[in-house]
Amino acid sequence: MSTADHRRSTRHARGTRWRLSLVAAAGATALAAGLLAWPGATPAGAAVGAGTYTIKNAGSGLCLDVPGASAASGVQLQQASCGTSGSQVWAVSAVSGGFTIKSAAGLCLGVRDASTSAGKAIEQQSCSGAATQTWSFTASGSNYRVVNTNGGKCMNTQDNSTSAGALVQQNSCDSAATKQWTFTPGNGGPTSTSTSTSTSTTTRTTTTTTTSSNPGGGGDGSGPWPTDAGSVHQT
């Protein structure tokens, strides 16, 4: 083989290796992107965790509320125009089997008479740890169905009403907008602290933020939440 032929062969081999390396890099990038986009990577219900929220009905745009800001046990909940009242502050706490939802008075959301029947009132009650006071959150787009652990029924407005003052009850779960709720963090109660950790490679830096709840007064049921609330942070 002549010197010229040898040089051409060497250049061709180098070019082939370079093209193969580009193909391999592109394939690795596509694989990484696919893994990041895999729908099981982040649980759909992970957005609702321990913390303080306002809870807005997706069908009416009105907020879950305690009538008259009552601190009495046995008061049925309603939906009302959203504001900054403590009667619309709800503390979510993780417990075995789900979550509790507590009012500003430190009372737990539960179904009247521990009923599993449709149409039964959802009220604030003295916290007992009963299954009728335990709830789960099922994602529906950006909203959640609030499902009672005891009867498997969803929190809803009476007769699917979108009017202010409509009472709140449990009904069989379906796709009705009035059975879906938006949880907006903030509005007083426990504060959150966050820590950030960074990991870097030669090609990019990824920052991860972890948020943990600091219950403050009433977060563990030991006392009431503030009767007035701060600003609402919309998500």
C-alpha cells in the first residue's frame, strides 16, 4: 500500500470512529431523556403532603370553609368565597393509611356517624384516629379527589352545587368537577423549610429541592391553628 493510500485509510478510520461516537452520545442523551419523562418517575399524588393549604372546589372555584369560623365539633362544612379567613385554613398530616385534614380549630374532617353511605355530611370532629377521619388524594389532572378511607367515597358539594353556602358531603366518586379539589399551599399555619443539594457532571448540573413541613401550633393536633391567615400562594 502506498503512503498516500495509507493516509487516506487512516483518515477514513478516524472519521468512522468519530461518527460512531456521535451516534452513541445521541443515543445516550435520548435514553436519559426518556427515563426522565417516564410517567412512573414521580407519583401523581406526591404534590399533596404534610402542610397547610386552602382547598378550592374545581367545579365552583369556591373554598372549603367552616361556617361562621365555628370551633364546635359536628359542624358540617360548606364552600364559600375564597379569602384569608382562618376558617379556610386546612392542615394535612400523614397518618397510617392516609392523611388527616384539620381545621383551624384543630378538629378533624370526618363523615357524620362514620357512615359509608352517599349523601352523608362531612363535618369537623374531635380527632380520634378513626378511619372515617382518614383521607387519600387521587390525582385528576392538576386537581385531586379527596377520598374517605372508611367508605371509599369522594368529598363533594350537595347536589353538585356551585353556589356559595352549599354544604359538603360524600358521594360516589366520578369525574364531576365538584368532586375535584385544588390544594394551594400557604395561608398561614406551619412553615416549610427547604434544603438544596447539587450534583454536577462534565455536561450539566442538577439541583434538587426537598421540602419538609414544620408543623407549628396545631400541626400534631396539640393546639389550634391561627384564626387569621396570611397571603395565599397560588400554584
